[in-house]
Amino acid sequence: MLQGKNVRLREIHKEDVKKYMEWFNDPEVKQYLTIFLPMTEIGEEKWLEDICTKRSQTDVVFAIEARSGKKWVHIGNCGLHNINWHDRDCEMGIVIGEKKFWSNGYGTEAAKILVDYAFGQVNLHRVSAGAYAFNVRSIKMQKRIGLKEEGCVRKAVYKNGQYYDKILLGILKEEWKKNK
């Protein structure tokens, strides 16, 4: 378990699938994600099984919990994906599925913990991320924790009936060290 002041990252449990089903079938949440087909329980359980069996290979995924009074509440998930062990880089992904926790700093704290883990414990050299141009909250959050805008893939994403740019961001280990 990785823990910050108001957020902790823990392993994913089988019972988390119900929450993922709820979040990933919510159009307001799903508009920011790469998924577009309806999420099924069988599909989500298969994803969980696949992630757990290849965890040490290319993906490390965590459930995000936020401190709410005296208890911890599961609010989303995050992970390092497509880890390339030769080049020591990966793609970071994060979603806060519980909308009442949006815009309160939980995603920022979770992303910071995840990047610290990527560089400090996993010893990666580079972490990249992407966000759709209309997802201003995500772009600001990524820049806040030190990622720099590296490029734009023009009109690469079809969401909500139109095409949008995908903004590419990244951070190098030496930049992370400077920011610490």
C-alpha cells in the first residue's frame, strides 16, 4: 500500500469490479476514458484476472482510496501501463470514478504518489500520459505534478459526436528529482 495525506493506493480486490461497472458505464465518467463500449461484469472480471497475472510484466494497477472522516472510501483507480523494461518507460493512467470526489485534489495526490512510485521504487526513467483536449482538469493535474506537454495528436479521438485532439505529456526521472 502507498499512502499520502488524504489518499492511499492499494491492490485491486475482486469486489472492486462492482464499482468499476458503475463508473465505467456512466457516460460522464466514460467520456474521459479510452473505453467506449458498455462494460460488462464478465469483461471487467477478465480484465482484473489479466492485470493480476501480468502485473509484474507490463502493468501495475492500484485502487485509489480517499480519507473520508475516519474511514477510507474507494474512489477510483490508477496505474502504470505498457511498461517497457528495456527503455524504462510507461504510460500513466488515472480515473476518479466517484464524481463527488472530483476537483478536490484527490486525483492530483494519487497521481503524485503513482509518479513517486514509478521513479522511486520501480526505477523507471520516463512516465508519459495523455488527455483529451477537452479534459482540462486532467491536463492541469498532470502539469501540476511536473509533467510537461510534449505534443498533440490532432483530432485523434472521437467523443461526444466529434473529433478532439489528444494532448501528450511526460516527465523524466531527472525532472522528478528536481521537483522533489
